[in-house]
Amino acid sequence: MALIVQKFGGSSVANAERVMNVARIVTETYAKGNDVVVVVSAQGDTTDDLIAKAAEISAKPSKREMDQLLAAGEQISIALLSMAIEKLGFPVCSLLGWQAGFSTNSVYGSARIKKINTERIKVELSRKNIVVVAGFQGINRYDDITTLGRGGSDTSAVAIAAAMHADRCQIFTDVEGVYTADPRKVKNAVKLSEITYDEMLELATLGAQVLNNRSVEMAKKYDVVLEVLSSMTNAPGTIVKESVKMEKMLVRGVTKDVNVARISIIGVPNVPGIAYKIFGKLAAENINVDIILQSVGRNDTKDITFTVSADNCEKTLEVLRGLELTAGLKIEYDDQNVAKVSAVGAGMETHPGVAASMFKALFEADINIQMISTSEIKISVLIDKADADKAVAAIHDAFIPDSKD
Ligand code: ASP
Ligand code: MG
């Protein structure tokens, strides 16, 4: 007998029919003799709808009340799924985040899990119940409801799997696994049978929508092997783990991020300490800077260009204009027309020439590169937003030509 954690995302429980479908998957797992803990998200677009409802009332609701509101979405899902499981004749017990023992810090809207007291879950399992837990939520030290940030149910599931040393943690979604590129855009994208935590983390952070990046971080930290698979089909999914057999694929994922802004500060004094002062201030304001490029100084000045997420562009400009150092300087920005396209693959680390092949593919597709950044397992380029899909396809074709995993 094994302990299996199964997580179902919002699309998997979007309506009554899908809830019944999930109930069947869960009860089949249970009927094989396993202990089953199920984590669910809010149905379909419920969370977005709740956010819209709040906006009808107030442009600036307090974060505490926002969490009180958003946590309701998952409460609906656990009750409905439990009713569906009851209807199929199986014993079940639903638990809200606090009932399942989730303690978090007090950062409403993006709380971090501090610990899980698994006593109640264990009691329910010992009573032979299927346990259905509300994802995305916990309770802080003031006994107030908190939420873990958008997409946080993945993290809830991984946290339970880690705390209870589950034998498997399955993340059910509406795609069949992790693909080499967005299969809706790139026709020859292929499903990967395995991917490393580090690759998945890069892809999740770069905007591939399959798994929440905090959940991957946590899975890596606690060595929880994840299986990403579809609740709609029976196909095998993608396993996410520490290392995979390297096969021939150097690049295992190509993604684009269009939520990017490029900012340039022109004519900064060519003296030490400038980068420290600028980026130190941005860090203090919690603004995440991505690609940074500094020109070689000429005539006692230099230019610094960097990217931030487009959502942070305005705030960044405000900070820069407020700095004594940059107050009089020319600042240029573009938050409309740029995109970042990245290729990710653990094999790059030990293989020269990947960057060159990527630049060749872009050259042959007649795409101009504005900025470049690299890490051990990732190469990113900043390009014209209009070229983003073409760039993804060109890079994908260069590295993953024959649609075979
Ligand atoms: N319902 C929440 C959201 O939509 C959490 C989740 O789906 O994981 O972000
Ligand atoms: Mg959701």
C-alpha cells in the first residue's frame, strides 16, 4: 500500500462532469489499496471571477480580506469533489487549509508555508477516508486565512507529499505533461518523458504554465518526484526529478515571455559604484532585474540597459527618477515591443556551441537580437515582440528537429 498525493487544477474540476471525472480517478487509485490525499484548486476561472468581484467594490481592498475572499474558491471545490466521491460510494473527508494543518507566514496574497501539522490528515487516513484538501490556503499565527499566491495549489500538494513522505505526487492538469514548447503554438512540440527540477524551474519561471515555480523549488528541496499528467486522457505524463538520462536533446524547452520591459539609462558617469547604487535601490524596492548590459565607458560616461517585468516598468522608472544619481539623465524604455525568448536544457552545461547554434537559427529567421543573457542551463535573448513566436519556432526546429523525445 502506498500513499499517493493527487492534485487537480482548476480546469480539471471546472464543472460537474469534470468533478465526477476526478472522483473516478481518485476512487480508482483508492480502490487499488492506496491511501489517497487529494488537493484541489478553485473551479475554472473562479479565482479570477472573485478578483473581479472585489474590484467592483474597491480598487484597493485590504490583502487580508482579499485572502478571505479568494480562499472561498477552493472551499467550493473540496465540498463538491467530496460529494462526488460519496456518490460513487467511497468514504471521504474534505479539509480546508487550516484543518489540514497548513501554517503560513502572514504575507497575505503570497504567504509561505512554515509547517504542516499532518495529524488530522493522518487520522482521516487511518479512518480509511480519502482526504480532500483545499489547495492555495493556510492560516497564519493570528488565525487568519492566507493564500499562497496564484497557482499556489501545486505548492500545497508538494508540501503535503514532502511532509508525509508520500510515495507519489501526481499533478493533474489539462495538458498531457511538459512540452518542448507551447504545443498550441509550435506544431512539432514534443512531450518530454522526464525533466530535471532545474530545467523545470527555469521553464516555470520563464512562464511555461504547467507548474508553479515555488512548487518546483519545494519539490527539489525535499526531493519529491513529481508526475505531471492530464486528467482528461490516460496518457503517461512527464516526470520531474533531480536528474534524467541525458539522451541527445541539448535543448529541452523553448519559451517566450512577453511581459518584459527594457530600460536604458544613458550617459551615466564612468566611475565605480554606479551599478551598485542603481541596482541596490531597485533590489530594496523589491524589483527583480533580469538581463543587464553595460556599455564600455567612453568620454567619461557609459550606458546601462536592463530588463524588468513589464508590470514593474512604471515603478522602476519612478525609482530611477527619484535617484540623485540618475535624476538628470536620459532614461529610455520600451514596455510594449520587446519579448524574451529562452532555450533551456541541463545538457548545455557541458556542451559548447549551443549559444552559437541558437544565434544562427535566429539569424536564418532574420531576427535581430537586442540583448543576450546566459546561465549554466539557459540562454535568453531579448528581441522584438512581433518576432517572438517565429523565434521560438526557429530555435525549436534547430534543436528539436524530428519531434522525438
Ligand atoms: N485558485 C488559485 C489560482 O487560480 C490557486 C491555484 O489554482 O492553484 O491561482
Ligand atoms: Mg486556478
